[in-house]
Amino acid sequence: MAHNNEMIADDIIGYLHAHENKSLLRFITCGSVDDGKSTLIGRLLFESKLIFEDQLAALEADSRKVGTQGDRIDFALLVDGLAAEREQGITIDVAYRFFSTEKRKFIVADTPGHEQYTRNMATGASTADLAVVMIDARKGVLTQTRRHSFIVSMLGVKHVVLCINKMDLMGYAQHVYNEIDEDYRAFAGLLGIADFTTIPVSALEGDNITEHSDRMPWYNGPTLLEHLETVDVETDDQLKPFRMPVQWVNRPNLDFRGFSGQIASGVTRPGDRIKVLPSGKESRIDRIVTHDGDLELAVAGQSVTLTLADEVDVSRGDVIAAADAPCEVADQFEAHILWMSASDMLPGRPYIMKIGARTVSCTPASPKYKINVNTLEELAAKKLGLNEIGVCNISLDREIAFDAYNLNHDTGGFILIDRLTNETVGMGLLNFALRRSSNIHRQAMVIDKVARAAQKNQKPAILWFTGLSGSGKSAIADIVGQKLHALNRHTATLDGDNVRHGLNRDLGFTDVDRVENIRRIAEVSKLMVDAGLIVLTSFISPFRAERQMARSIVEDGEFIEIFVDTPLDVAESRDVKGLYKKARAGEIKNFTGISSPYEEPRAAEIHVDTTKASVEQSASRIVAWLDERRYLG
Amino acid sequence: MIHVTHLQRLEAEAIHIMREVASEAENPVMLYSVGKDSSVMLHLAKKAFFPSVPPFPLMHVDTTWKFRAMYAFRDRMAAESGMDLIVHINQEGLDQGIGPFSHGSSVHTDVMKTQGLKQALDKYKFDVAFGGARRDEEKSRAKERIFSFRNAAHRWDPKNQRPELWKIYNTRKARGESIRAFPLSNWTELDIWQYIYRENIPIPDLYFAAERAVVRRDGMLLMVDDDRYPLAPGEAAETRSVRFRTLGCWPLTGAVESTAATLPEIIQEMLLTTTSERQGRAIDHDSSASMEKKKQEGYF
């Protein structure tokens, strides 16, 4: 037993004081059931946690009933059986387990090891100080060992333990240990895993788990538990430059203004010079305020409230950093992204990004490549699917303070959220800022949009017609264009014919290409708005997210969404171009309404119901709408 | 290097979670059930927002069958914290005379606790509710997220949970959806006790052994806390030195015989004891009502 029952019985106060100073180690176990992962975790729980009598009785009964170890206790049963998890339907998940010894408390993230659970392993690894990579002594370094190690290294888990299990089945032979250790060393070098500890064990027999094994006298290193109890996990974070993302502005009254957050790295003391980012304003730490009294020193991992010597503007999401070693500030990056959603990551689509306490809009470009997690090969990719890892450039709607992920996980790791479903769809690691943003200086022009619009006596805008194929978008847009022309207004028209055959002739009709199609149209429309024109675009533009993106790149009031609402059966019965017939026959793939979705606008500025109004009536209504709102001068 | 202990890391994590909720929720609330976990949560809330008062109210979903000592303790703690205390009772259940003796633990808990909680959250339109649940309590909790989503009908969908990466929490939700936030997810029972001891956090006296009037029924020692206890023929209250490992409705919460009258003695007893925490609760033995099923239905 790792808990000293005699001390508990004789000197509980002494025991409590000793235990108060325990540290915490969070680790992840990488391996599959076949490697003996469940047995290993079960044994660690059993040997170090206090197993209650009722639990032990249940375990013994289960071992006899369903165990695989004859009359012996089957430790794997302490960890949920995979079959039971499958019944619950939550196999694809992370379970957290807890145990403690005299020296440490442990939190184990237990995740499935198969390739389809890459995202779950990454989730477990994101909070781990250490990773235990399991290897079956009979099999050596396998494809899955490489995959697990790659994810561990990508997420920057600092400490790796290579656990060579089932040594009992290999006669406890030293050469087996040496060969696997060497194999792994070569591979770890490629991944930049600088340091790892190799421990030969038998989880089943209990060799080198908590007790040194008599059967491997050639091994002089620590047992697994000894290593877990003693590895240093604190030093690195405290030695890094000071960073604290501001979570909450603490303002109980007019005399107190503090900034609350958890220190991401480094240490701070009253009087330290700091810089608030991204604004770049400097000040000094005045006080470190806590409920237990002011501190003279606060370190990485602590949640504190800081006050500053000067009245500096600081809000949630800002980062307070050491003035002599501040974070960088940028709005375009290269990043590693692991996609976690069944809906693909679409380049050009804006997602919500959360990094530290900051929430911004993030648009990924096409992946530079994706990574085969088994071979580490770089493969060409147009999008990222579930569990795929790729390298992409991303662009944000504003500047943020950041560090490269390999320097600081808290200021370099982010999640991506889908705007419509609110799901967490991806995780990402910032590699570096692209210098492009600072090199392209926007030239301030004397003749600008306002000047051009004034000359034309109109308010420039985009009239964005959206609706099913055959709904009448182009017909209505054409009449609106004629009416505006007759009123001496300056317009331009973008539609499938003039865009698909020219600017976008390289694009098809997959979801990825549809998103890029709309992105280009939106950007061209924006340039035309800058030229002072009223732009009429008629595209199916089936996805809300892209219409939202087009809206977001122009100023308020410049994007007028016009929903040309025609029910599918009506549009199909018109079938002006004969496209529905072909789509139904399977001759056209990804046809909106048939084999690809159309997401109706929820709050279009103008809603045209073509079953109730003619093309002419609809066009007149739109022109009247524009006139009422002073777009026509 | 400054050594950061396991309790300091757990404390910092819980505070981080509370501040995220305070920053991102529209209308958060802290569920307060008067037990030791609630005591720790309230203490952490004071620490998280000091010198401000925590920017949310406390809410107790009262079944009307709590120990009298719990009500007194609750009112004192709320007053000392400076936070608003909302007490919600399921009036329909009360009108129907629902109670543990007349209707059994299952119906009583469902109507007065589960339905009562849903009513209260709907009534006050709370979008995030803090709860004191821990992952080590029960198998189905081991996989529950720190930010756990409930649909408009307050149901939990274990198959559709969002991944939680690093310490970044996605708190976005659609209208009608709500979140249960569990800042004590990574604490164990020993951590809770050790923290109460270190921080000197007040807890109800019922946790400490004292001479109390109890009746032995169905293998449990039940305390006769008020005159609603229907004694069976031949049953009589006897005075014994007992204490409670968990606190709930008094007719459903078994006492254990004990002489542990101080915190170290309680912890000592817990560490040397041979049965796990939830054995004292009648509700978990009710075979028709596994924790997981209850949770899907909206039990906290």
C-alpha cells in the first residue's frame, strides 16, 4: 500500500501535514487494450489508491465471473471494460482517473489508442505533464507507437516514459529491452522528443510497477511509480517569461481595479515592469491580491488578481507580460490544426477562435499539407476531415498577443468553434506569425470610397441575391439592374456566367470550392463597393457561414441580403436550364437542394416570395426599399 | 523554484473555471446544497473574485426534508458571504404532499430535487449553474466534462460532449440550452477533506460525531430529525454516537456510528474505513435509478 495505514492510525495530524505538500502530476497513457494499458492503470489504482472493501469485493467477484486471470484478480476490470463503454456508446472519449501516493496526487487521462480516436488522445495530452507510451515487448515499436508519439510530441508533452510491457512473456530478457529502447531512440530523435525514460515492466505480474523486480536484476532504473513520483514538472514553466491572460476585470468599487487570471508562465513580484498586449502599454505590478492576503511572489499555475501602478486600459483577453520579454502581436499565422468534427474544415470559412481568454474570428486558408499520423508523411490536402492534422495559414479579424506553442502552451494553443452549431471543431497550435501583415502597408488614398460615392450620388452596397437554382435570382437582379440604370445609378453585376467562366473557372462544386467561390466573389464585390458601385450578385450561396463572411468584410449597411424564396418543388418544376432533371438522374453531383444542402437565411434584409410576387413586382419592391433607405441619393 | 502543491493546483483550476463562467455566462448561479462540497465551492468562489463579492447568487433547491441543522447553516453561510440566496421549492410537489416516507426515495427525489431544479433554472433563466460534482464519485462522472451541456429539456447527452482542450472552455450555446459547470471535477473526496482542513472551511456539525436520536431501519441508521418520522410498531429512537458522511434529505441519509468529533478524526476514519462514500445514500441503492439515468433526466 502506498498509503501508510500505521501513520494514519497513530499520527493523523502528521499524516495530513505531510500530504498537504504533495504535488500533482497529470499524465496520459498511450496504448491499446492489447498492450495491457487497462491492466497497468488498474494495477496502479489498486496498488496506490485506497481500494475500499466493497469495491474490492466487487472486483474479486467480477474477476471470477468475467476476468481473464483465472482465480487471480483481473486489474483491468478496475478500469471500465471496453465492452461496457461500447454499450454506453461513449467509447470515443477520455476518462479521468485519480490516485495518490505519499508523494503525489495523480490524474490519469485514459484514452482509446486507435487511429479514429486521435482527437481524444490529443484532448488527454493537452493537459498532461507526462505521457506513458506503452509497448508490447513481443511486438516492439509499431505504427501505433509512432502515432501516439507524434501526437505527444506535437502537443509538447514534456516528459515521456516508454513502458515496455509483457516482459514476462519474453523471459525478462535484457536484449529485448535494449533493442526496443534503441529503436525508439532513433524515432524519438526525428520527432524532437529529447528525453525519455524506458522502463521494462509486467503489468500483469507487477514487475517494476511499484516494486523493483527480482526477475530483471540487469535493470537499475526506477520503477514506474518511482519515476512518476519524482519527475520534475514545475521548473520549466517558472523559468519562462511572465505571462498572464486576463480573464476578468475585478472592480468591486471605484477605488479598486484589478486584473484576474491564472499565471501561464514565469513569476511576478510587485514592482516588476509589465507590458499589456496587444496595446503595448507599459506599467508596473503594484499588488498581487488574493483572499489570503497580498503576495510578494506569484508563480506559473496560480490564479491571482494583479493591480497596476498606472491607469492602463486592460480588458478580458489581453495578456499581461514581462516588459523585457513580451509576447508577439500579429493577426496572421502558420498553425498546426487537428480537426475534431465530422464536418470538414473548409478553407475560407470563418470560425470562432478562442485563445487564452480572447475570442476572435479566424479564417483558415487551404492546408499547406496534412500529415499521415502513422508515417509522418506530408500529403497534399484541400481540406481537413475528422481526426486529420494539417498545417495551414490562418488569418484573424484582429491582432492578438501570442507565443509560439512550443514556447508557451497557454498563449499558443487555441480551439476553433463552428459559428452555427457552436461545436468545438478543431484545436490548433500557433507555429509563427506571418510577416506579411506588417509588410503590406495600406496606402491611405485621397480619393476614397466616400469621394467616389459622392460623385455618383449614391450609397455603394452589395445586393446579395441568394436562393435555389431556378428560383429567379438572376431574372430579378437583371430587372433591378435595369431600373437602377434608368435612374442613372452606377451598378455592376456578378453572376455565375461571368464569374464561373473567368475568375473562378478553376473551381468546381465541392463544399471546399463553393466556399472559395463565394470568398472570391465577396472580395471582388468589396472592391467594387470601394469603387462606389451598387453591386448585384446572384449566386446560390447555399451556406450561411459564407454569406456571413461576405457581410463581415464590408461596413455595416453595405451588405443587403435578398432571399429569393422559391420552394424546391416550384424551382424544380420550372427547371429553366434542365439542371434538376440531370441532378435527379445523378448526372450532376453536389446539386443544391438535391444532393447538397441549402441553408435558408434567418434574417435577410429583403425576403422575396416568388410564389406570390412576379419578377417585375419583386424588382420594384427592392428598388423602393433602396430608395427609402437613401441608397439612391 | 516555488513548489506548487496538488491542492494549490486544484484550487487555481477551480478559480480559473469560475472566472470563465463569470466572464462568459449571461446569468450564472451557484447551486448550493449545504454539504461539504458546496462549502468548498463557496469558499473557492470567495477566493476567485476577492475583493469583489462573487458575481452570482446561490440557489438551494429545497426538498423541505433537509436536516434542520442544514437550514440554519445555509442561512448563516449565505449571510456571511454577502451573496443573494435563492431558495426554490417545487410547489406542485409540496401541494401533492410528495415526501420520502409516503412516496419512496425515487419519486421524492425526482419530483422535489430533479423537477425542482429544472423549474428553478427555467424560472430564473439561469444559463450556467455551478455544481459540486466530482469525477471520482461514480463511473459515469469520470467522462463528464467540466462544462457539461444540457438541452432545452435539461437532458445530458453523453455521446455528444465537446472536447475540452488545455484550459480553454467553449461556453457557446444555442438559446434554451444551458451549462452545468463543475469546478471540483478533478478533486477526490480526500482532496475535499484535506482542503477543508487546510483552509478551515466551516461545514455543518452533522459531519461530526455526536449523540443523536436514531432509528435502525432497512440496515440504515436514520436520524429522527423532526416529528414527521412515522415510527413503525415496535420501533423506537435510540441515542447513539453517530455522524454523517454525506448530507441529503434526512429520511434518506444513513448515519454511521462514529466517535470522530474533529476534522483530523473524520479524515482518519475516512482513510481507514472500508466502504466507499455513497453507501450511506438510499438513493443509489434504488435499483431502478442508476446515476447515469438520473443524470440524463436532469438530476445534477
